[in-house]
Amino acid sequence: MDERTFGRTGQRASVVGLGTWQLGADWGDVEEKDALAVLDAAAESGVTFFDTADVYGDGRSEQTIATFLRGRPDLDIMVATKMGRRVDQLPENYVLDNFRAWNDRSRRNLGVDRIDLVQLHCPPTPVYSSDEVYDALDTLVAEERVAHYGVSVETCAEALTAIARPNVASVQIILNPFRMKPLAEVLPAAAEAGVGVIVRVPLASGLLSGKYTKDTVFGADDHRTYNRHGEAFDVGETFSGVDYATGVEAAAEFAALAPEGYAPAQLALRWIVEQPGVTTVIPGARTPEQARANAAAAGLPALDARTLAAIGDLYERRIKQQVEGRW
């Protein structure tokens, strides 16, 4: 699989990575053997970038990745984690002492002395503008706790604020055919600054797979049930913030645009990979088959102009008004 460089860091990642939120929690239960099988399938498909967080299953996702990598010393996988969601979301909690404590826990979970990339996990907006926060992150690098740091954001404005900082290695942001606003400013700014872009929620929480209908029922422990209206965290993380009924109808239109040989989910991933400035996209997977299909999107033919125009038209007609004002 093709790899791209995280700008100024020199670190490289497969253009399709693996998000591991599903392997920890909030998408229904996943047995460890099944989680390990997903990691194995991704790695065997050429994936060299795993993204996790200290709150995914309260550390379970990090620990599962560590278990897998201990058994595969032949692999060269870049592992990125996130920190900051284990406390009340107040700017005053984003301080060096907490960073060290969170980092210690993640390093134990991952079984490493130094983490490849650590990201602030969608903190309160003022955190992105704090000199003290970036000084603390620089200290983690100086202490060789982390190789590089980045941020995960909810809004384009937050992304642009972080990109302006000289030592930010990456920005993680939601981008997909139902969330196009980052194309206008965030991706060009990141490319100019040498900042990597990690794309999350690429399938709009599965909507873009075309598998769901208005009658689909998700489990009570699935965020697509309990956060559908933003009850637990930012609603943009669930179905990209698109109203479910609208999203299902638009997803059916999107699925019909898939060229021969493409599954709808692969169309969404291929569209993302082709956007200038994207470093890697991190779809999740609950089965080895899903992991392999996601990775295969990197090798599909480039999308033609007619398909790209149709995807843009669908966004303008059905989705843009719901999402662009908020994120």
C-alpha cells in the first residue's frame, strides 16, 4: 500500500490506516480474539498506521494493540494514541502534570517507552490557543515520552489554530462525502505548513456503507443509539452530525454512485484518499473482512470526474446545510 509522510516529522503511514475505537468500546462488545484478528487482517493488507485513545474501552484498545504487536515483532506499525478525555473537559485540566500521568498510563498500556504520536483528544476550544499547553507538549517530546504530538479537533477553526503552531505534527479531523468543509481551508493550510492530516469518521459512522435503513436498530451500548443527538459527546462524531433520516436517504443515493468494482464504503474511502493534503484515513473495522475491504480501497482506480461531480452535488443538495455552520 502507498505510504505518505507526516510532513515535518519524516514519519510515514499507509494511506489507509485503522481506527480502533470499535475495538475498545461504544460500538457494541468485541471479543479480544476478534479484535486481534482485525489488527492482523489490517497489517496483512498493508496497513502501517493504527490510531487509538486512552479512553477506548478505558485502555482496552491500547492494550489490545500492544498484545498484537508483541506477537508480531516483524511489523513496523506507527501507533498514535490520544489523551485528555479522562477528566472533566475544562481548560485548566490540560497541564503538564496531567499530561505526564496520562502519558505514563498510555505507555504502560502500549508497552513502549516512547509513543510515536500523541494527540490531544478534542479538548475544549481554548486549549488550542494556549501557549502553556504547547510548552507542556514540547516537554513530553524533550523527555522522550513521545516522538511527536498532534491534535484531534471537532471544528475547522480549531484545526487552523493548531496548524499555526510550529511543532504540531498532525491534525485529526472528520472528513468524508458528508463533511466536506475541511477541503476549503484546513487541507491547504496543513499542506503548506507540513502538518499531517489524519481523517476520522470516514464512513459517517457506517452511513456511507449503504447498509442501514430507517428501521435499523443499533445496540444500547452503541454510540449510534446513545449519542444520536449529542447526549454523551459532540454529535458530530455520530453520523458526522447528519440527521439519521436524512443521512440514510442520502447514503442510498451515494451508494448508487459507486463505480463497478467498488463497494459504497470503498467509494467513500477512495474519495478521501484522493483529496490533496490527506496523509491517512482511519476507518474502523469489526471484522477481518471489513479491515481487508477498507485497505483495498487504496488500490482501486482513481475516481472519474463524473463521479466526483456527483458526490459534490449530493453534498450540496442534501447535507451541506446541516453541517457546515456548526463544524
